[in-house]
Amino acid sequence: MRTTAAVLWEPGGKWEVEEVELDGPKAGEVLVELTASGLCHSDEHLVTGDLPVAYPMVGGHEGAGRVLEIGEGVTEVAVGDPVVMTFLPSCGRCPYCARGLPNLCNDGAGATLGPQLDGTYRFHARGEDVGQMCLLGTFAKHTVVPVKSVVTIDEGFPLDLAALVGCGVTTGFGSAVRSADLRAGDSTVVIGVGGIGANAVQGARIAGCRYVVAVDPVESKHEHARALGATHVATSIDEAWEIVSELTRGQLADAAILCTGVAEGADLQPALQLVGKGGRVVVTALGHAEQDTASLSLLELTLYEKQIRGALFGSSAAQHDVPRLLEMHNLGQLKLRELITKEYTLEQVNDGYADMRAGRNIRGLIRY
């Protein structure tokens, strides 16, 4: 079939919206008609080249829609089912899935490289094979994805809101609740209040933290952070240190969650100084692929038993966590509609990312 997609042809380029050819689903795959796709910062990493991928690439890895067709052997979903597409597949059988770490599933190892799990392509344009961001490619009105990458949700849940749970909401929430292991009465600092950090703030609130300090240099985001659960806001890490030090009588935070647009090696030591004895620094932000150095005090790490943890998808389990987060929204505990700053058409995808870079939106949404 032919459909419309936003394709990135080279690093440093712009998303080009054009007609593409889409093959039908093979064994273990499904064809989905998209309702909406989130504009996540990770797709910006394709543009900047921070994520090593093979171009050209259909962008987008945060979406929801309905199943139009199923491939051979697919029994987990049926035609017509509403589904959320998650940016990491989980097979349920590899050693990591069996250990309860489906976010580290072996099938996710090459998710950003372009081809599908069998090494072939579903999108084609200008005589070339076109890859799919995280096996998904949600910057398209239709896409073919592994059934391992979809989660069936309740009929009637707004699919535009469900799209956000495919990456940003689950990653941010999980970074606070799972990766940082925040509990009632804890204190935390969330560094960066974008699409991920906003949901880390929500996760900290829902976990019962007594203090949630949100840090962002863009002051227009401070009110948004307070609305989602931040008890205090700051424009810099130094300002946040003063706040959390006073609030905790010098004990500092139990966790600091790094959700900046790009993680830098120089970020670790300032974040480490925000947490007290036994404190955790959770690195959710993606760093530069070529950067392999960071600055931190090893003495401080040892003497105060501080920890630095990476967080992929917020250490979440999609099949379990996506439906639960949607139910939490239905119960009024988790805010989703409030996350969307502005909606765009597919043809406006470059405008959406320009707004994100300028700090004008927390989460943009493409509606089909």
C-alpha cells in the first residue's frame, strides 16, 4: 500500500513528508493505522546524529492506533484492536525478559538501526529501503511493526492520549518509581522538565515524595512542573541544591533524575552532589554516542554509598505498565491531556521540533 510518512534522509537534514510504499505485515507483525504520534526528543537525536542509525529513516516511536491487518502466526491482537506502540519490543522468552527486565529484551538491541527484526525493510521511497525508528516509524499514517512492540488497550480510551504512553510517560514515570525507587516521604530533584522530566515529576508525586524539586532554565516550564506535582522549582542545579539542602536540613535528596535533552559527562558530578548518603542519580537522558568520559568524585561515590543508574524506558514492563498507567489516568491520578502543549499535522513536524528546541512546548502531538 501507499501511505504518507516523514522521512529523514541524512543527519542534519529536515523531516521530508512524502508518499512512501509500505509492505504488508510478515509473520509476527501487524499493520496499524495511526491516530496520533508524540514528538519525542529522541527523534531529534536522529537529526543531530547523536543516535547512530542508517539513513533514510521514518521517524517517530510514540504512537497509538488500530490494527488493520495481522501477519502469519499473530494471535496476541486482532484486526480492529486499539493498540499503543512501545519503542522497545519484548519477546517474553529471552534471558532478560525471563529475569523480569523486558525493557532490556534482546530484540531491542538493534531497534534504532532501521530494518525490522528479520533484517528486511517495510518502507520504501525514491527507490531505496527506508528504516523505522525503534522498529515503529510512527511519523506515518500507517506502519507495520512487530507484534512484540504493541500493547492492546481498553476500547474507548482516547488514542491521542494513549500515544504518549508509548515512550515519554512510561519512561519518565518509571524513572522515578522504578529506576530511582522513590517512596513515600522521599525527596527528589528532576533535572529537565521536557516530555520525560514532566512525567518523572508526576511519578515522584504519585510515589508520595514530600519534596519534588523541578529544575529547568526555561522559566515558562516552572508553572507546568508545579501543576504536575513539583513542590519547588529552580532554574539551575546550584539553585536546586540550595533549595533541597534547606528543605532537608542538609541531608539532600534521595534521588536526582537527569532528564535533560542530551546528557553530558559534566552533568554527573553536579547531579551527584544533589543527593545525600545512599542517594541515587538516575540517568534517563541520552548522551552523545561518541562520548565515553564523565566527571565525578569517586571518593564521594564510595564514602557516601551513592549510586549512578542508567534508565531505559524507565525500567518498565510495557505489557504490565501501559494498561496500568492508562487506568491511573482514568482514576484521576496521572495527567495526560495536560502534557500536550500543541497539536500539529504530519506536514508540520518540523515546526513541532522547532518549538521543542525553543522551549515552547513540553510535548507536541501529531494528530492524523
